[in-house]
Amino acid sequence: MTLRKLYKFAIAAAVLGGVGFLALPRARALEMENQQVSNKDQTRSVLGVVQDGSDAPISGAVVYIKNTKTLGIKSFITEQDGGFRFHALSPNVDYELYAEFNGQRSGTKSLSSFDSRKEVNMTLKVDVKK
């Protein structure tokens, strides 16, 4: 190969390699964007009701959900019908839920990462002292 051909080959390789190098960040950005959209589709929700010992709904109870990976806690004050909800939960994390009302606490329920349901319904019971 002559020096001139070798020089042209080196320039062509550099130009083509540069184009490929410039395309990598854009391809990675698209991949990350697709992954974020995919992750949104993979979230799950917990819906439920807080009830007293006679199965009557408790309005104004506080429901806590703890992410066992980060130990972060979120809360929800139950509605008139005793209902609560937590959305956009990671499917790869275990959660613990419990409710409190008038100084009384329900038992703790767990939501496992092995539970593949998109929407989980739970009932939390609080023994209300009258």
C-alpha cells in the first residue's frame, strides 16, 4: 500500500470512527429514554381500606407505606370511605404497610417484590377503642 493510500485510509477511518463515536451518546440517550418509559409501565399500586373491628370504614386514619430498600416512608390520610392508595411503586422493592387511628395501630402487611400484580388491594384493621 502506498503512503498516499495509507493516508487516505487513515483519514477515512478517523472520519467514520468519529461519526460512530458521535452517534454513541445519542443512542445511549434513546436507550435510557426507552427504559424510563418502560419503567413507568412497570410500576404498581396499592389500594385499600382501613376498617375497625366491626368492618366499618375509618375516615381520617393515617396509612404508612415503607420502602424496605431505602427505608423511605410515605403516608396517606384515609378518605370518607376509609380508602387509601399509593401509586407508582417499584415492582423490585418490598413494602410494609400499616395504619394508625386514635393511638391504635393495625398489624403490618407486606407487599413483596415477588408479587407480580399491577394493582394490589389490602384491608387494614384497627381495633378502635370507644
